Amino acid sequence: MTDLRQNSPHAVHDGGPRPDALYDELRAAHTELRAAIGEIQRIPGYEQFLAPVEIGDVTGAADHPLVYVTPADDTGLALVVRGEDIVDVPLPHLRAARVHEWAERHREHFPTAAAPASRRAAWDRHLAQLCDWLWEAVAGPLLAELAGEARASVVPCGLVGLLPLHAARYADAARPTGFGYLADTLALSYVPNARALAASRRRAAAAPDGGLLVVTDPELSYARWEGAAAAATFGGPVTTLAWADATVARVRAELPAARVAHFGCHGAADQRDPLRSALRLAGEARLRLADVLPLRLRTRLAVLSACETFLPGLDLPDEVISLPAGLVQAGVAGVLASMWPVDDHATALLMTEFYRRWRADDTTSPGEALAGTQRWLRDVTPAELEDHWALALDAGEAWLPVDVAEALLPQVFRSGSGDSRPWSAPSVWAAFAFTGA
């Protein structure tokens, strides 16, 4: 009553609020809200802002399965949308309380970039257990419905958005690592909602020719080689920003002209205030999600090769406010980002192979290229990787510059013996996820 008296004194008298006055206040507020929404909807690209969702928005969003995964108190549910055909798949183990429990464990075990070996080992154990449960709770029942499909887009509802569905696994002694993964069957892309997916597909098809923007932090030992590998596969102009050149103003100025933007720098998700999630640029400068949202981009792909760039906010997880979702809102068709801190060397190997696969075939989407690259990194041995690169160097293939190979190969054999699989843990190969189209 005190707040009401201070904010709307004419609506209150000694006997309490005047109903007519309160109604007038609410009606005026509603009119003001509708006017604000109308102003936003007149901005190009925001025509559907807060517009009611129609069934056609969902059924017409994709040319491949669109899957909503949502927990519930008793039995969770997946809705599989294939055009006009919508099938519900019960997920009896995806109970809301269980998802909350796993999300809490996820946060408790989450490592920092400088975490000691003991904490990283605990994270590896947690992630392995989580991937086992995700197969039982989601992937196993879902694949029975998606048999024969090669890719799918998933809308993870609530706290499911924190969990790596693509790394769900089951024991299989016949496979090189002893496990089969959802990523072996489906190239999984994440999307905030059906409208965002439809918009991403339109942008991907209409993305204009443009240059490559590479933003690197030279203090990260392998970031420059990621940028060099990206540039080697790119036919257009390349702009590289590092040190003092990588300012917020300069990056914001260059982004609208970039067809592909690669960020090899530190990043962090602010899960309580996701608009403050940011990539670190020159010095202590931060490129925040709030800095990117006003830009009208036409970028085909943004690669956020940095720690924790995928994680959404926690206060309103169904709204999926994250760096990838924000970039999609700003006009980027697809975003590749990390779900947890990643080893620099393994990331450089993954990025080098990712750009080779994606740029070699115009029909391959970034999400499909990422899934194939992750399977390769998980299963490859140091000896096989050396042979793969030796053939490329002998043939003079442009995707592998000599200086990149010379910088990365010495660490390959320090990672494990020739016939080992040092990158087979989900914490290594599954860290990156793709959002959009």
C-alpha cells in the first residue's frame, strides 16, 4: 500500500485503493506497453516480437526434425515436429526434480579455466555420469522416434538448456572409446525457439559474400593458430584484430561486414545477468551481449572459441538468454560456442579440422561439420592425426598452413602415445555446441 500510495497517490484514499482509479492505471499501462511493442515490431527484423505463436510458425520452421525437450513433475516430454506431423515421446526419467538435481551438480563441479587437476578429474567424472543419464532420460527414447534421421534441431526447455544433450552416451564395447554417443547418429543443433530457427535458416540462405573477421588474444598460446587455420580456408578478405586493435568500438564496426567472425579470446557467461556475458578484448575491455544486440548483422557464422560462451542465464532459462542466442537475435545465422572451459590445444585441433570440413563442402552446414569434427577428435589417435596432416602438407593443401602444423604437432604426442585416444573424454571433444542453422 505504501508503494502504491507513493507511485499512484490519486489511486489511494484513506479507505484503500479506488477500484476505478486502479483500473485506469492498469489500462494506461497496458496501452503504453502495446505502443512500445508496436514500435519494436516496426524495426526491420523484429516484426514478430512478442507476437502470438501460430502452429504454422512451428511446423514450417525446418526441413528436418525440430524437437522440444521439456521436463515435468512426473514424466518429461519430447515433441518431435516434422512438418505437419507432430509426435509426442514420453520421457519418464526427465522429471523436473531430477533435472534440477543434475543442474545443481553441474554448477557445483563446473571448473574454472585455471582449475587444479583434481577438480578437472572430478568434472570429468561428473560429466561422464551426466552423459550416461542423458542417454537414459532423453537420447535413448528420442532416437527410437528419430531412427533414420541425420540431423535435428532441439529446443531445450528450462534447465535442460544447461546440459550437453549431444554427448548423451551408452556403453558399446565395439566402438573405439567403449561408448556410443547421440552425436554418432544425429548432428544436433540447439535453437531458442521455432521462430529463431526459421530466421536463422533464412539468414543462412541469404548471407552475402563478405570477409572473415578474426579477433584473437595473443596471450592464449594457440588462439593465433586457430585464426590462421580459419583464414587458410577462406577465399575472401581477412581482417585480424589483436592487442590494442581489438577494441569494442573496432569490433562492433567490423562485425556487420563479416560473413564469418572467429573470436579466439577469453569469454565468460554471467548466468545471473546474461546481458553482461562477454568476450574479453584488448586489455580488460569486454564485448558484452548488450553491445552486440543492437547491431543489425548478416553474418553466416560466429565462432566463439572461448570459455563458457554457450551457457544461458538462470533466472529465466526458458527465454534462453545467452551469447549465442543474442547473436542469433542480432542477425547471425549460426553460432559455435563452448559449454565449459576448454583445453587450448584440443580446441585448436578441433577448429583446424572444423574449418577444413565446413569450407570443403558448400552443402555441409556448420552444425553438421561440427558434429563430424567432434567424432573425429574423439576417436583419432596421435599417430592417425600425424598421418592425416602429413598427407595434407605433402599435397600442399591450403587448409593446413605449415606454421600451424609446426605449432600444434609437438603437443599432439605429448597428449598421449601414438595409439591412444587422448581427446576421447566428453569434457574435451563435446565442449562446443552449435546454435542456429
